[in-house]
Amino acid sequence: MVLCGFISDKKRIRLTVPAIIAATLLNGLFLKISTTLALPFFLDSIYTVVITVLFGLWPGLLTGLLSNFFFEVLHGHPGYLYPFAIVNMGTSIVTWLHIRFQDFNRPSNALWLIISLSIANSILGAIVAMFVFEGITDQPFDSIVRAVVATGQSIFSAAFYGRLLINIVDKGIAVLVAFPIYRSISSRKKGEYSD
């Protein structure tokens, strides 16, 4: 999105495909690092946010979709990663809507994007976990989900609350990567138009 008007359509189109491929590989790499180190967050959509910020909704959606299929390949096709493509794609939609209707140059807008992404990802993740996996996805944070269910909460509530804090950190990382890139390019774009 930020590249619109900054570079020609022809050049942007030539950059989009390699950028989507690179973002998909980087999302896979960071998820693999997260699972290998048993980190309590996903790190699977950092570059979905970056691609959406730079190129727009459709490249972001494609990055989200391809990333989850790549996650399946990386992890030997366990079957529990591709259903969450809807969550990764939701990340792109929320990011696109936020940037389209907000000024993303202010830190307060970045904070609102983190909050919006965290809530949206927690809801979508809880829906997928509940309807596809009956709430438990064999992830390290499932102990939180089980503990919340033990307090008498519904599976959906437990899956939502179990993901919310994780998503705040996770999407905070994604936005903190994308925010300076956006500001740098948009300030160069403004400087170019003011000269």
C-alpha cells in the first residue's frame, strides 16, 4: 500500500511476487524457530503484516495463505496448520483496513493496530480451534486453554483467552517490524512530493 504512488505499477508488480515468496519463507522460518525453541508465541505472520503494509490487501492475503501451506510442509504435514490460514489471512485484512482508514505514521495508530490484530486473531484462532480441533491444538499454550476450561469457561472462551495475551506479544512484534518500514517509505514519499 505504501508503495502505491511511490514506484511505478510495473515495478511494483515485478517486486510483488518475489516479496510474497520471501515473506512466506520468512514467516515459515520464524514459526520454525518459535516451535523449535518452544516459544510462547507464534511469529507466523510478521511478514504477512509487512507485505500488506507495503503492497496491499491481495498480496497480504496470498502471503497469509501460502505461509500456512508452507508451515504444513515444514512440519511434515501434521494437518493442524493449514486450517489457521484463515487467521493469517485475517491478519492481512485487519492490517489493510487499519492502514486504509487510519494514519499509520503515529505510534498510537500502531498501538491500535496491535490491539485490533490481537483481538481479531484471538477470535479467529478460537473459532478454528473450537470447530476444527474441539479447542485443543496440541500447542504449548493449550495448557492455558485447559486451565481456563477447568474454571468453568466454555471452550471458545478458553481458546480466545488462551490466545489473547500471546497475540498481543506476537502481533506487537509484527507491527513493530512493519511500522518503521512504513514510516521510512512514507516519509520518503512525502519528501519526494514536497521537493
